[in-house]
Amino acid sequence: RPQQSAVCHYCDYQTAPPAECPECHVAGIRFGGVGTQKLEAEVRARFPNATCLRMDTDSMQHRDSHTRAFEAFGRGDVQILLGTQMIAKGLDFPNVTLVGVIQADTALHLPDFRAAERTFQLVTQVAGRTGRSAKGGHVLVQTLDPEHPAIQAAVRHDYDRFARTELPVRESYGYPPFTTMVRLVVRGPVEATARLFADHLAGRLRAASEQLAADARVLGPAPAPIGRLRDQFRVQIQLHGHDGDRLRAAVRQATTGLKGPERVQWIVDVDPIDML
């Protein structure tokens, strides 16, 4: 907003925001948001006498920005520190007595089988920033799904409770830690070409799995959750299997010597962490 530009935080692409709708050419465009900039404006309006500092990828551009921000907060020069997940981990400020988790369920419904786990981790970590001294502390969690098992377990710091609800779901759908998982992502500048090669690759994976008795479940190809990135269309394939060695052998057999079309790239990710 300060630079009056629209920015993609995945590929850093920037462009000037449109002055009118590109389809109907109506000039009545209203820009809104629910991110850290919007939160900062709300906090400053409600607490005008408090010093507030925002920490996110837009405001922390210099190499020592994080260090200087944390030092200012630790000295008390800054009374309210707000930001993204970068302020949730590894901080120890004894004078912090109130922590607020805004939109705690933002990542809860992402197309990632670890979404609930990551939400539990984040809320638990943020909540752990307060109450580290004799002063005690309070944690306020904002959520649209307060009854979700991950939220319920996180606000109580109850790992066992979370595991008891999450693990049966993982097991019933055949996801880690009960299976080994391999994710393949095909990307290219032409969507039809990338999809056609992904279809071919999936066929080879199914054939190799059957030949090696890997007993693998092959899902896809299908558009990746982030279907286009840096002008590249992205298509994903997932393999799940109980025998990790045979699953990896099937992937190795299916991909050895495989040549893709020009400008089409593909990667193999064993036990993937990023599902987007």
C-alpha cells in the first residue's frame, strides 16, 4: 500500500494496481485487505498513544531489520509488536503479558494434509510467547472455527489431544506418518503441454508401481494448489504407499531416462513438506 503496488509474495512480481476494471472499465475499484498492514492501521487507531511496530516481508527489507526490531521491542521502545509468523518462533520477552493470535485458522483449510498440524503448531508457539515471568500472561485467539480440534488442543497446549484426533484422520485417508508419500510437480509455460506430459508421467508411474508390486495409490495429475507461478503452469501427481522402498523404486524406474517436452520441467519430492 505505501508503494501503491500489487505484489505477489510467492514470486515477487510487482505491478501497478488497476485504475479501472479491466473487463468492464468501471473506475469504482475499492481495495481492501485483512493482512498485517490492515491490522497495523486498526491497532494504531485504537491505541494512538502506544508505539507499534509491524514485522513482515514488506517492512523488514534490510539485513539487520529483524535484529533492530526485536531489540527495540525488548528494550520497551516498542509496546506493540505485530506481524506474520516470523514473530511467533524463538522469542523470549519476559515482559510480554498479552498475546493475540489474529485469524488463527487462516491456514487451517489450505489444501495440505498438514494444515491442522501447522495451525496447532503456530497457535501453540505464539501462545508460548507470554507468561514467561512471574507476571503471568493472557492469550487471545481469534478464529472462525473455535470448535476445530486443532484450535481446541492448541489453546490448551494439549499435544496428546491433538494427536488423538489428527492421527486417525491421517490413517483413514492413507497419509503420513502411516504411508510414504512422493509428490511430483510438472511445470511449463503452456498449460496443455504440461498437463499432457503429466498424464504420460502418471501412466508410467502406475505401470512401474504395478510391475514392482509397490501397491501405490497414484493421485492425479491435477492442477497444483498454486496453479501458476512465475509464468509456469503447475500440475501435480501424488503417490502413497506403505512400502517406502518399493514406492521409491517405482518412481525411479518410471523417471529414469524420461525426457520431457521443451521448456517443461519436473521435480520429484519424497516426503514433501510443501504441498502448495
